[in-house]
Amino acid sequence: DQQVKQNSPSLSVQEGRISILNCDYTNSMFDYFLWYKKYPAEGPTFLISISSIKDKNEDGRFTVFLNKSAKHLSLHIVPSQPGDSAVYFCAASYSGNTPLVFGKGTRLSVIA
Amino acid sequence: DTAVSQTPKYLVTQMGNDKSIKCEQNLGHDTMYWYKQDSKKFLKIMFSYNNKELIINETVPNRFSPKSPDKAHLNLHINSLELGDSAVYFCASSQGTHKETQYFGPGTRLLVL
């Protein structure tokens, strides 16, 4: 059973436009959410996170929105750049020594 | 000055063989992890070690045995390799709990023939 779901396997966006990547979760105990970015032949790298006490966190071109009632979060990238082309993983965790649970990833292609 | 390194990067072997993957981090972190990314692209935790002690073992077959000689190293030994073990294995580290940012190695691509 997938506790973290990224239902769009891929997304194409034009350079300069907004990229919106979505993530849904089923476990209401999750209280911390992260986005990781992965280039081919490399390991995932941390991008941005959000705690469940917030509904938005912004870092430069990247903003994560959390809707707890809908158990949904999204990552907005504005403006999108060709270097943003990568696979984006959503991950979630909750208190204690519980491991991160990752989604399947969404491949973003930013077209120049 | 790679933060988290893994060797080898690629590993092709026959069924039934025993192999090891090494991981080293130079970040001074006290928690290290092994993840498996299978053909369906799910990234799943296998093990987590904190200060050389096992804290998570996610129902991994006992053919997989992690070994942490010190805080900077977490090696993965796999006995009697099976076809289903083919995957990309990622090592990661963090300072403290799983909520802290985890830094991943580049991955080891294992193919069992």
C-alpha cells in the first residue's frame, strides 16, 4: 500500500512557466514532508521541506504548499529552468525513529 | 570531497554469489541508511544505523547484512544473490533523526544475472 503517491509519472513545462508537482498521502500521522530532486546517475538531493504546522514554505523559486485536510502537498517552481529537469520525489515522515516514506517520483522536463 | 560515496558504482554478478557494497560519509553524521530503488522506481528504506547501532530493519531478508565498523561507514553485504535483488542501492546519512536532511550517495547499480 502506497502511503505517499505521486500520480503523475511525468510533466513537461516550458522554460519560464510554472511547474506544479503534486503529492498525496494517506497516513494522517505524517507531520513532516520533504521534496528531493534526482538527476540521472546521481543520488537524490534535498530540495525543500515543510512541517505540518505550516501550510506554505518558500525557498527562492521553490514553494511547497501543504493542505492537511486534503492530505495533499504540491511543489511549485517559478520560473522553471532547463536545469530543473529531473525526477522529483515527495517524502513524508512522523515523529520518532520512523523512516522517510517516498513517493514514486515525477519526471519533470523543462523545455527551452 | 564527496560527502557520501559508494563503491562500486556498478555491479554485475551471477545468481548465488555473495557481494558487498561500501558506503562512506565525511559529513560527521551519526545516522546512516541503506535504501533500495527497485524496477518500479520506489525508493524504500532497508536499514538505518545510529552511532553504529541498528535502529531500523524494514523486513529485509536476512541475506542482507549491514555492517557499521564506525560512524562514517555502513557497508551492505548480500549473500546468495537472487534475480530480484537487481536494483539501485543508495546509501544516505543525516545528523540525528530521520527528519533531518538526508544526504544520498550516487547509488550502486546491481544487476544479478
